[in-house]
Amino acid sequence: MPCNPCGLHQTDSDEIPFEKNLEPVLLNIYDMFKINDFLGLGVFHSGVEIYGIEYGFAGHQNNTSGIFEIEPRNEQILEEFFNMHNGQLKYRETLHIGDTDLTRDEIARIVVKLGRKFRGIKYHLIYNNCNHFSATFTKLLCKKTIPNWVNRLAYLGSFIPCLHKLLPDLF
């Protein structure tokens, strides 16, 4: 066996394993109304941030994807997007949900596939909202979901059969 100048002999078992770069999967949470502090339940919007892009879901009148991309934690863009313009929407906090080794291209493909389920006309405040999207997306990215409290109001609303009839027909 030839001599190694440093005196070490490398075998297959000595190989250094290749480590993949992990990208944090973040959940950005927004208060939709200032009254959230007093409600105890909270009405929240959430978006998933990865590779410096925040992905969210909102309703519209078309049968196309309702998923959108924005600059992370930008209240002004979200207020304009939701046509609020009243200072009610406020960034609340960012939670680290997990990490992923998926590439930007793989994430783009996931977003396209999710866009088939999360179409604008399929948005519903109780059954298919932005927090449902965030939970599904984080599960695919890092096999973890968002905390239950983020979508608690929709969850509780699902137990009140007549509540969805009282909600405005958004689209």
C-alpha cells in the first residue's frame, strides 16, 4: 500500500459524508384586525417564507392559482393586496417551522402543483384559507405543520354549521 504523506490511510469508511445545505422554513403571521389582542382567538393571515420569498394564498374570481409571492413581512404590500388600506393588518411574528433541503426549482414545482388545489375561487374563510395553505406547504417542505392556534378560529367555525352561511360571499 502506498504511503500517504500525512501518515493516514483513507478507506471507504473514512469518507466524509456530503452535507446538504438546509434552508429555514419560516411562518410569517399577521394580525388581520387590531381587535385580535382583545378577542383571545385571533384572525390571522400567514405566509411561508423560504429563500427570501414569502408565499401566501388569497381568493379571487378566477379558476387559477390563488398563491402569490411577496417580499417577506411587508405589511403595506399585503394591505394593498387585500384591499384593506386601513392600518388593520399588522405583522405579528415569525416562527421557524423547520428546515428543508429542497432547491428553489423543486419549491417552484411544488407551488405550481399546490396552485391546482389552492385556486382563487376555492378560497373559503373556514375550510380553505391562507392558513390551510401554509400548513400544507410547510408539511411538504419540512414535514412539519403550523401551530394550531394560527387557524383556531377557522377550526372552531367548522363546528358551527350555519356560520359559513353567515360569512360574506367573497367571490
